[in-house]
Amino acid sequence: MPDGEVAPDAGALYSYPPETGLGIKIYDFTFSFNNFTLKDIDKKKEVTGENVVTLEVNESNKWISVASKPYSQQMNFDVNLGSLLSPSIGTLSYRLKSENGAILMNELEGPKIKAIFRNAMSKKIPFKNLYNYIVDVRTAESMPIDMYIEKEDGTWDFFGQPQNSSNDPNKWETLTWSNIPWFSNVEFVAKPE
């Protein structure tokens, strides 16, 4: 039976992956598997002739394929789960499947989704060289949300003015950072405490 783990074990999603093409992976999760063999767990026998393995995530009681790659005994999948159709707050689960549909491992838990972001934008304030940065967020609990900005030297850092979200996982809340200088790239993060 393969060992599987996901890192980070908790994090945020941006519903629809960010379009900026950033080199940073603040919304990515890495699913890792060690000592992995192609064995159908239902039929309890080795799967032959297979060389592509698919990672599936359980979304609202439906298995969604999120990544595929050629088989090896040690496999890592770096995945941005923001493209899930209806991302939800809470703990997801995942499994591996073969090309012919054989289930290769029992379902494992993770990651825990603590926040979901959408509709990020900036709006220029008329007659000023300042902007308002806006994002919609849903969170499982009240937590600090901050902007993660690209500085002029190309490095990234927290903006340093976190706002606390509410704790209603079923309600979208709009957060606004007002009268802020222009940043060419901004992402929003559930800031670690």
C-alpha cells in the first residue's frame, strides 16, 4: 500500500487559478506518494500495461481528476485546486487511479481548505495615484487575510495590514484595502499567525 501525504496540510484556494502566471505557488498543494506499486485494491492484483496514474480529489462526493503523470514508485503532484467546480471549506480527500479505472489506493484525507478567494481586483482612485484592492473570501473561522505583494526588486512579502475575515463558510465576504500604492502583482493569503 503506498504512503501518501499532502503539503501543506491546510491552506487556501483561489476559485479559478490566478491568471498572472506567477512563479510563486501560494495556492499549490503537493501530493506525494512513496513505495508505490500499480495494484488494484478492489481486485487485489497488480495492474499490468499501465503507465499513467491519475490523482483524484473528492469534491462534493464526486471524484474529480486533477493531475496525471507516468507511473514511478515515488510520485509528486503539484496541484492548484482552484479549478474545482465548487470548492468548499473543510477537509478534502484524495486517491490514485490507473488509466483503465482501477483504484490504486484507499482514500486519504487532506488538505484542509481554510479559505477560498475569488474576484480579486484593483480600482484606481480618481485624481490620486492610489488604489483600492478588493477580494471576496469565505473562511471556516475568523482569520487574518493579507495581501501578498511583489516588491520592486521582484521579491514577495506580506503587505502588513491584515484584515480579519468572518467565520461563515457559506457566505462570501468582500474585503477592501483602501488608499494603497500601485503593486504590479498582488495575491491574497490567509496569513499564518
